[in-house]
Amino acid sequence: MSMSPADARYHLARIVGLIRRGLASLHTRGWRATLQRVGVHLRRQPPPRREPLFVPADTPFAPFAVPASDEPVASIIIPVYNHARHTLACLRALSAHPPAAACEILVIDDGSGDETGDWMAQVEGLRYHRRAENGGFIAACNDGLRLARGQYAVLLNNDTVPQPGWLDALLDTFAQVPEAGLVGAQLLYPDGRLQESGGIVFDDGSCWSYGRFESAEDPCYASLRDTDYCSGAALALPRALFEELGGLDTRYAPAYYEDTDLAFKVRAAGRRVLVQPASRVVHDEGTSNGTDTGSGIKAWQVRNQSVFADKWRTALARQLPAGSVPGPALLHRGQRQVLIIDEAVPRPDRDSASLRQFNLIRMLLAGGAHVVFLPTRGEHGGAATEALQALGVEVWHAPWMKSVGAWLRAHGRRFQVAMLVRHHVAHECLPLLRRDAPQARTVFDTVDLHYLRERRGAELAGDPRLARSAERTRASELAVMAATDVTLLVSAAEKEQLAIDAPQVRVELLSNLHEVAGQGLDWAQRHDLVFVGGFRHPPNLDAMQWFIGEVFPLIRQRLPQVRFHCIGADVPDSLQALAATQPGVQVHGYVPDVVPWMAGGRIAVAPLRFGAGVKGKINLSMAHGQPVVGTHCAAEGMHLRDGQDVLVADSAEAFADAVVRLHDDEGLWRRLSANGLRNIAHHFSMDAARATVARVFLEPERSE
């Protein structure tokens, strides 16, 4: 396929942008850090790697034990009829990788004539129940439900091999999604291909196994999603709800369509039906009943389609027409679809911009939107990507996303809103969006005004080259604002600046988004000073060089026992070397969980000498009741009052005085702690942002 003008402009803008940002990075970060950053942007992205499938050893039977509990959270109900070796493999898998949740395992024998009875009697911890006569799958499952004691009932076929973590992923979904009524696993063939990632029901009652024979890692199938039904081979639902719904409907006896009917009953009761791809179960399809619908038990599948269609005729009128080819656009047709384009997926444990973006995504999902994330680098972000998928975000990456242009050609018409994050991403992608998603409202998320931050850094350094670079950034940012429908800013101070620089631009304030964590430890139990911030961000590096080199020695003279904890990823060697010369300084680097430092440190410092936007490090500390000493630059746009919510100082001597005063003054500390919590609740909580998020993303324009 020849390259279109829009694609050519995208690639040219990307190359020019990389060169410009590379030159600026050389000047501010040095050549090693710059080469690393350029390499990240240019390297070919490898496909994601899932853990290999667990396969239990096929050895002769010998007694063993399975997980058991007298107070189970989950009751795993396994109906069986012969095929003892499949049942053995299933139980061995449960034994080899027991769930974290307390559970019981019930094998309901529907009259087997093979080794099933002899073997099951020797499995320690197993609850084995033999039915008086063969009644079929539905009867066996309903017997298991009557015997179950857990909070959740889990149906599991005996011809399955549940993978490590499968049950906990199902149960965690109920905690994450309070409206969930039924959650099913992603079913895999033994070779790892998808058998089903949820099922689709058409308007005639026929069904489609979504994703059949595709890769389980394909972004179309890899995220939590509402689905029409989940196969009874591996699903969970609250036992009380299962009982309230009357178990599996016996009109479908002996088998087929009972799981589809169950899902429709769950939805009719006002609950959601979800497929959870983080729960993986290998299913040897057809072991029990074959795959031929023309004979044997499998023939009931044809008969029961008409039974199901008669029962659910009204509900089926809302389903996709038979003959449709389901895909993400069709499956989410009833939702507002929002596209987010950024360089990479957010990593909320590493920087405040990522935390803001992650919480915005949570708000969009809670508002009923379907969110799609497109990282222009094309990389699978490992745990960060999986965290978004677990929320229900459709995250694309290589090799399924070959290029931004090709992806937008295929998917652009789906979206009502497209958000572009950071000016260089927006500059590169806007021509593609105009071509492939002209109907979408375009939102430019500045994160902060880059040109303002760069201008201040140039002024501090007295560097004309940085000043010229800041002006080029200003031109780029203002051009993007003029070309998009809405610009998101994070502070009132930036809004005032933009009213001067670009008064015609439509602006909305969407500041940092935090949950109010609470007070944390009390004053007497807290110790030391804390700073949190990643060191790829030049203002953070400058702040720490100044604080460790000039401010902390003055503090240490008056508080000789106090220690300073510097936390953040990508610490350069120069800062490590400086810290080594100062007693009491501990550089921790990246810390996966900063909450103990926020809840246990007495004071947070924010010694930023240049920057822009809203400072997440201040928000994070205040959300945990930790008072802050910062510069005027750090406190800008944060709705903070010196002496009431924060202490503000700009010189080394004044900053040290403020830290010592706050460290020793319990009354002042308590006032700042309480007022900081109120500041977060009023200005930076998700409740405070709800109206703006609805207006920008969730409410259609009159012309839509």
C-alpha cells in the first residue's frame, strides 16, 4: 500500500520531533540518557510474552491432596461423567497451584462407570458426591450448587486445566466491579490459541465464540469486557444470586444453552456479565460430548437454540443480527468510545502525570465509556498494560498495531472523542485523526504547559539555546491548541497564562486526580524528610542537586539526627555521587509502593526552582496527611496558602528554616496536615473533577 500524505506528514513530524527533542535532551540530560531515550522510541517492539501454559504430568494415579477449607470463599463445582483421566488432570492442576482464596472442591459424579469413583475417594480434601442416577450436566451442576458452602459458586468442567491464578482473577473481578453478577474465564485450546473470550449471542439465538482460534494476546480479546455469555466450562457467580435465579434452567436438560440462559438471567436481574482474560483455563473442547451436532448429546445444542430463542425473544431483539462479524466497534456500539493516544501506557507508580491519566481512565469507565489506549511507540508495557486491561481498557500494541496510521484507518470511525497527550504526540497524530476520525471531538491534554516549564528552565540556566527551544515548543503547543476542540490544563495559573498567549482557545481545567488516603501516622510517630519524583524530569534533578548540595547541610546542622529520603526512578550517577558526600541522605531510586514514605515521613520537600503545571508530589503527600515545604514554583496553581496549607521558601536559608520550624512545631504540623487533606478533597479529588470529565468526554455536543 502506498503511503498517503497524512501518513507521510506523521512520519516526517515524528522524525523531526525526535531530532528536536534529542538535541534538547543532549543539552539538559547528557548523551547517555539521550541515547537511551532515543533507543526506546526507535527499537522494534517485541511481542508480549505470557507465561507458558501449565500442563500436569500424565502419570499413573497416586493419592494426593487438593485445597480445602471449612469456610470457603469459593465452591468449585466439577460435574463429571467418566473421563477419569481428564478429571485427574484438572484436580492435579488445582493441587499444583492452589488459589489464594479459601475454597472447596466438589466433584459431582453423574454415574461414571470408569475409575472415577475409586480415584476420587483417595483425593484428600475433595468433596466427592455420587448421584443416584445419570441426569446430565445441568442436574449435576444444580446438585453441586445445593451442596456448596462458599460465597461464590464456580462451575468448572472436568476436561479443563485451570492455569495459575485463574480463580483469584475471577474473584478479584467481583471486588473491582461491584455490579458484576457473572464472570467467566478466557478459554484456551491446549496449543494456547483462543477457544473463547466470552460469547456473542445473535438475534436468532445462535452463538459465536469470540476470538476462536486467534491469539489470546490480541488486544481485541485481552481486556476485561462485558459479554453476552460465558461458557459454563469455567465461570463464577455469587452463590446467593445463583440460588435466587433458580440454578441452571432444567428446560435445557440434559445440556447446552444453560450457560447462555444463565447469563441472560443475570443481566435481567440488573447485574453485569463479564469475561476476565486474566483468568486462563485450558479446555479440551468436546471431550465429554464430542463436536458433532447431528448426533448424541451434542444434538441437544440445535434443539435448545429454539427453546432459548422462544424464552428470550424480547431481549434477543437488541442483539446483533445473525450473520454479523463481531469486533470491538460492534461490541461497544452502545457505549461512548474514547480513544487516548500517548507515547506509552501510564505507569502510575512512577510519575504524577501517569497517576492523573490512570485515574481519568477510571472515571471514564465509571461513566460508562469504552476506553481504547493507543501507545505510539507500540510497546506492550508489561504490568502497566495489564493493569489497564484489568480495568477494561482495550490497549493496542505491537505486533497487532503495525503503525499508528494503519490502525487509525481501520478503527478511527469508532470514536466520539479522541484525546492526544503532550504536544509532540498531538502534532504528529492530528493529520491522521482528521483523515480517519473526522467525527471525533479532539481533546489536547497538555499535562503541563511545556513551553512555560522550558522557558523557566532556560531563565534559571541563563541559556539562550534553551530559550530558543522553549519558543519553538510554545509555537508547537499553541498550534495544536488552535487545531483541537478542547485543551486540558492542570492549573488556574496556566489558564491565566493561556488567556494572554491564546485567548481564542477553548480551555478546561482538569487537575491532578487523587484519592484522599487519610491522615497516616501521627506527628510523634513520623520521622525524617521525603522527596518523590522521577529523574527523567529535569526540574526534579535540578531540585535535588540544589536541596542536597545547599539546603540539607543547613538543616542537618540544626537537626543532626534527621535523614532525607530521595525516592524516584532513573537516578543519575552525578546525583548518587553528590548524595554520597552528605551524611543523612539516602537515595532509594525507584520504590514500587511509596505509601509508607508518605504515611510515615514527617515532612515532604518540594524544592523545585523551575517547572509548570501542578506538582503531583505535593498532592501525593497532602493526600496522606503529610505537610509540605516547597518553593513558590512548586506551590504555583495549587490553591495553597503559605503558613496555612504549606510553608513556602525560595532561598536555601529560608527553606532550611521552614523545614526545621515545621519539624519541631507540632501545632503547625497538625494545621498543615489537616488543611492539606482538605485541599486535596476540594481541588484534586475525582469528585472535584467529575463535572469537567463529563462535559469534555461523556456528554455529546449538540451537533453530534
